[in-house]
Amino acid sequence: MSQSIYHRRQLYGILLNAFSALSFYFATFFVRLGALYDADLASELFAFVRYLLGFFFALFLFRKAGLTFRWKVPLPVYLRAIFNTLALLFFYEAVATGPAGTANVLNMTYPAFVAILAIPIFREIPDSRMLLVLGFSLTGIALYVLYPLIDTGSISKADLWGIGSGLLAAIAILSLRGAAMQARAEEILLWMFALGSVASFPLAVSSLSQLLKPGGLFVLASACLGIAGQWSLTRSYAYLSATAGSIVSSLRIPIALVAGFFLLQEIPGFSGILGAGLIFAGNLFLALFRRSEKKE
């Protein structure tokens, strides 16, 4: 492959990955708008419609790949689907009940939780550099969650939902490691969207009638953007390394802060900006250190 073709592929992958970061943020942007427009638009409804439309999209990809459906799949595939569903439900609840920018930043703490959980699960003992980087990330999380406790005497429930989404997303990512070694990506996506649809339906059934009202447009817009983000993220890794993809994906943190400020009038305090900066820096260094470890 010539250098020019290689660079074009890299640029295409970066653009796809950046588009996924934008799509994922604006999926939550419409969740927040919907919550502000109509309190009856439950966050579970947004999750259900996203999973249902995603199921049909995943089914199309599954059939296009010529795969045969099987009821018995490896355990990590089930775990990936279960924890991804829980993570999204927590994430959307954080967006519906608090600032979308804060929810996105806290959801992006999952790389730090992956590194922490990998210690007992995979016996991946961190070196001094990794511990320093984890310190950055954990300090950023503390600034987001503990500083308001010191300042006001209470912790925002929305922040707890956001932290929970990051932790659950980390478990989903760790499950994906095992799932990817035993199943095709199309099969993993199909089970993820199918189980998500089934699990979120009972939570959303009481508010399904809201889809027929004007607020239903927010739900559909959010679902379409979420699926577009998932597709472009998956496609981007055909052209990018995992390291480069992780770095570009972390752009969702500054995107969330800037877009939240200009579009939703969400004004983060100094502790919020500093905390987001530490989490963002931690994600970048975690990705770079993993790359250097592989080279060694």
C-alpha cells in the first residue's frame, strides 16, 4: 500500500471516528431536549427505540454477512449485551436528570474503570506510569462528584447515574474482549440490540404513546444518531488502530462541554472543567501507554 493511500485511509478512519463522537453526543443532546420539552418522555423510551431500530440494522448486517443464527452463544456475548444495556439505561437517566455535558464526561470515565477492573479480572498489574495516569482520571472523577458534596453537602443523583454508566460500560468493554474472540461482530451487535430491546421494553411500555406526540421526534432523532454513531465507530476501526481510535473517541469530552455551553447553556464550574481535563488527559495517556506496552 502506497503512503498516499495509507494516509487517506487513516484520514477517513479519523473522520468516521470523530463523526461517531459527534453522533453519540447529539444522541444525548436530544435526550436532554426531550426531557426539557416533556417530562413524560422517559429516558427508558429513548433507550428502547434506539435498541429496537438498532436491532433491525444489526439484523441487516447479520444477513448481509451470511451468518447462521444460533441460540447458544458464548457467555461473554451475553455479558456484553447485558452490561451494555445497563450502561445505556444509566447513561440516558444521567442525561435526562442532569446536564448532558456532565453525563457525557462521566460516561467517558470507562477507560479508567477498564484499567482498574482488569487488575482482578485479567491480573493485569499496572506499572508506575499506569498508576499515575489512573490517579489523573480518579482525581477528575472526584472533582466532578466529591467537590459538589463538599460545596453543597449533597451529591447529584445525575452524577451518580453518570458514574454508574461509566463503570457498567467498562464491564461491557471487558466482556467484549472475550466476545470478540468467540463470535463475529455482527453476531455480537445482533444480540446486544435484541437483548437491549427486550430488557428496556417493560420500562418504556407505559410511555410508548409519547411517540405519537411531537416529543416523539426527539426520541427518533436520538435513536438514529445513536445507531449512526455505533456504525461509524465500528467502521472506523477498519482504518485505525485501537490506540488512534481511543484517542479520537475521547474528543466526546470537549465536544460535550463546548456544545453543552453553546446549545444547552450548561456552564461548568472551574472544578468541572478541571475534572473533565484530567479525565480527558487520563484517557489519552491510557491509550498511548497501551500502545507502548504492545510494542515492547
